[in-house]
Amino acid sequence: MPDTDTIKRQRTPGPEAHAHAQTTMMDSASAVLEFKVNYEQTKNLAAGEAVHSDAFHAGGHTWRINCYPRGIEEANDDGSHLSIFVELLMNKSRSVYAIFEAFLMDKGGEPSLGIARRIGVHFVRQTDLVKIYLKEGHITFVCAIMVLHGNSIPTPRYDIGKHLGNLLDSTDGSDVPFVIDGETFHAHRAVLAARSPVFNVELLGSMAEATMSSITLHDIAPATFRLMLRFMYTDVFPGDDELGDSPSEIVQHLLAAADLYALDGLKLMCAQKLWDNVSVDTVADALACADMYNCQELKNRCLGFVVDEKNFKKVVLTEGFKNL
């Protein structure tokens, strides 16, 4: 694990976000990342509800950081402590040995090594968070993970998404152009058919599209199709910079496309993104979107938010609720 001075030099402020992770150092066996959480938006979550970092790689495996602002239900937590864990996202069937440590940055931007922790249930009290570590509505963690390979043969880094992304960019071997509002997108039938049962039927079955030299789409915008296509090749959700000035609107369009082409993984990622930004003013729009595009997970969470007594009286006064 790098020393404190190294971390201070490497850390750079991330953009404003509900939960944001920025990798600041990475090699084949370890990673150090900054994880910024919007405390004002998460302080009232129930025990067991988490916010997550973006996925990152270390030691040939894919991980993410899970932060529970009010603790975890399994520990019978009373909500007085924040908890933080690392989760292995890939190759869960195999044993992986790793060291995970985390510490908070104080209001002055200095690492607070006094509460550095290996993995544990209780990390820090809510009262201390506000008094010592809350800065401009956010709390910032620096997390480090080091994977211990022991005598095992090192696992190669998961990079098929990178390779397929390069294939999409180069258009090498592309055999199915899509035309949307005059813009052409070059893709590969086999990749789309493997990722989407809808494209499988359209492109490899007996439908007319299977024999067309190009396919014109009318039910999706070029910007939405571009993001969906990138996800189908890389399995990576668009970053904040790709979602533009109206991220919620773009994510709603992406959720509609994911439902249309039966991309269940993308639907859940869109649902999580919308849920991450749910508030009294936005919950009605998120609920309508979840209902329209058959996303039961998001619908259930939005309904739970609306019927909560402290939210209901405010939600019913919003324009979104009236439209709903």
C-alpha cells in the first residue's frame, strides 16, 4: 500500500456525484481509488441500502466499493455508523485473497489515518462524519486493495470488453449498418445477436432485416443507440461525461432502448442510476419510467419512497406527481 504522501499527490477531486470513484493508482495486483459520496442525498437511507463505486480492476479481478451510510442489516445496526466494504464482481466461484483498507479525508483534504480500517462492520459514527469529514455535502474515502496471489498463476486481466470496444471503433469486419436520422452505425451481426435476443431474431432469423444490406431504425435516437451499442460491446455503463447536460433524461431513453432490445443488464444499470438520483422532485418521473418500461426493481423502490410519510406530503405537490 502506498504511503500517505503518495496518496495525497495522486488524489484529484472527482466531479459532483451521488457516488463517484476515481482510480488514482493501479498495477497488476493493487489499486488505490478515491470514492466520493454525496452524504446529503444518502444520510437518510435505511440500514442495508448502499451506494456503489464504479467497477475497477485489481489483480486480474473486477471489484467495486459498497458504502452503507446507515450500516448493514445483518449486523443489527442502529444506523449510527457508516460501513464500507469491497465486493468481488467477477469470478466469485474462485477463492481470492486480498487486503482492503480505507480511510477518510478530513475537511482540510488531509487523510485521517487515525480511523483507517481493514474490512469491518462499523467504520465511523455518523456524528463524527458531520463534524470532522463532511465537506461541501460530501464525504471522501481513499480505498486501497491489494490482491495476494501466493503461489497461484496470475490471472490475466479481464479485457474482452476493451477488445470488443476496439472492434466497434475500427468497424473491421462489420456486416450490418444501421441508419438513424441520416447517421450510420457499423456493427457486427454476431455480436448483437449474442447480446440481445431481439437482435438475434431480427438479424439471424427469418425476419426481413436478416437479408437487408442496411437497417433503418425509427424508434430510437442516434445518441441513445450509440450508448446502447457501446454497452453491448463493452458491458460498461456510460460515464457521466457521456450522459451530457441532462443525464436523467438520457438514462430514461437508454432504459427504454434496453427494454426494447431485452438488455436486462443495461436495464438494471439504468434503474440504479435513476434510483441514485431520486428525490422528492424526481421520484414521480422515475416511477413513470419504471412502470412504462417494465422495470419492477426501480418501480418497487420508487413506490417505497413515495409512501414514506415524510416524503408523501411533498411528492403529491410536485408537477411530476400531477402528471403521473
